[in-house]
Amino acid sequence: MALGLLLPLAGCAGHGTASDPARAEVQRVLDRRAGALLGHDASAYGATGTRTGYTRLRALPLASFAYRVTSVRRTSSGAVAAADLRYRVAGYDTAPVDARRTLTLSRTADGAWYVSADRPAAHAEQQLWDQGTVTAVQGAHSLVLGAGQPAAALRPYARLADRAVPAVTRRWGTGWSRRVVVLVPRTLAGMAALLGSPAANYRGIAAVTTGEAAASGRAPADRVVVNPEAYSGLGDLGRQVVLTHETTHVATRAHTTAATPLWLSEGCADWTGYLDTGRTPTEIAPELARALADGQTPDALPTDKDFGFTSDPTELAEAYEGAWLACRLIADHWGPSRLIAFYDAVGTHTRRTGAVEDALKSVLGTTPADFTARWRAYLAAQLG
């Protein structure tokens, strides 16, 4: 379903200087361009340059969209401008997403600036519309955005995301937006371009969640980014677990800080994702079960390095499985509410040192050594 753009302010602060007339002129052109996009005025948009952006963006429900020109470099054929783009998706983003853009401009016969290209700046992530025309499907609790894909291909994502949001809310409460934006590029390469990393880093990874933190420390722009190649290889249950896992990251973002170890954030996301699935520990943690059967019980909880996407696939699986069982142990032994309290307590710290130790003591009444021993025994009991 194509969604209409909402008409907000285009934003027009910090435009050029008296000593830089080209920069001020380009800023005014981009202000008109953004205003035309937000106002659904295709003719006015076309008067400022190429219409490609309008065609690709018109289905995206925008609450704001504004450029701030940071530099203009004259060329033999016109100019190249660097700009910061800030935009918000209506109903989902509480603060703008920031994107660095490079715009190529030429002069019309009457001397006006005209935008001939708008692309990501060097080393900057692509935006979804850089990959094709955006299609938007609105769910009850979700917005699914695809590039160059029909709505019919996106609706299954919305159905699963709509199940994930209430499932996560039941465990983590209502102190989050209870909405999720899912981006569905056409290929693994498209996913990697949205994340600004090599495609090899995400091969076999069905989805990731990324969020931009505003100056206030909020995370206004979480996006669940799907790897369609890995995701398509999953069954219905696997796809639901993936979207519930990623939605948990959205819900817990405000309580996830530099102090939060990946075993806790990924373990809690998996714990939430696998709840009520009916799967046994050995079905969920097959790699770790095989390791234990071979007499290889891990000595310590997984480190952040163990979760690297470029890690050995078996070792990566064991890290996720061990993290899931650590969080499941807390929920089983101390109760689900204590698991959530533990997560929040760790996140109140500003740095890693001492965070887990303090939370283990204050929330669970235990120590790192005791918890690790309990976890190793729990692995043997659940997977033996």
C-alpha cells in the first residue's frame, strides 16, 4: 500500500554565508526541493532538478526531510555540494536520521542551479531509495519498506513483525515505541550497502538491527535490515524468531549501552525470540550440544569478539547459543522479571568495567564466578 507523505517543515537553518553566495543559492534550491517532496508537488520538485528522487521517495511516509549544505565546490560543468540530509519517517522516528550526501549541480540557461544527481557521500551508507523505488507496506505495528519490490512481496514481513511487537511487549513492557521499521533490500549486497560494510560480513545472517542515537541518548531510528538471501532459506518459525529477536533489540535499545556485553543483548533477544516456540534446548543449540558431547564445555561466557560476523560459523553459532542459555538460566532460576531488571541494571552503567559484576550482585545476589559455574552446569543439564 502506498502511503502519503505528511507535510511538515522542510527546515531551513544555517544557510550559507554572505561570502559564499553559491552555497546559499544551492541551499535555497535544496530547501525548495525538500519542500516539494514533502508537499507532493512533482512539478515543483522537477523544477529544481532530476525527478528520480521524487519517483523513488513518494511512497515513503515522511514527517520531515531537509538538507544542510556543508560545502560547495565549483567544477567546469557546475558544482558539487556536500550536504547533511536529515529525515524522519512519520509515526516511527522520534528524531531525524542523519545521512551524508553528495549532490551534483549544473546551471540552467537562466543561471539557476539544477540538481542532476544526489547520491551517498564517499564511505557513507546508502539509503533505501538509492537502490530503487521504495514500496511501503503498513502493518498494525510495523512499516515494511522495500526497494524495487511489489507490495505482495513485503506483506509477509509485516505479518511477522506485527506478531513480534506484542510478543516483545509482553516481556519487555510498554516503555518503547511498540513499532518497528523493516527494510527489505533485494540482495545481500543491497543489505551491506545500507549498513556500510562488506557483504561478506553478513553472509548467512538473516537480519540485523541498527539504530542511530540522538544527542539526547535516545535511539529514534532503529531499522531492522533483512538479508533476503539468508532469510528466504528459513522456515516460517525461523523467520518469526528472527523478526522477534530483532524487534527485541529495538525495544531494549534505550537500556543498551556501552556497558552491555553482547552475550546479554544477543542472549536476551534470542530468549525472547524462542519463547513459546516449543523447541527444545538441543534443537535451539545444536552446535553447543555437539561440543558438549565431545567433552568441550566452554570455560567462560562468550566475549564480544565471539559474535563477530566474520567469525567461524560454528563458533558464532556456539556464541549465540551460549548467550541464549545464559539468559534462559537467569529467567529459569531467578525469574523473567529479574532477567529484565538485570539487563536494565547493566545498562545504567556508562562503561563495561564493573557493570555486569555490580548487576549480578545487586539484582541476582551472585558473583561472576558463581554465575559462570551455574551456567556451565546448566549447559550440561539442558544439552547433556
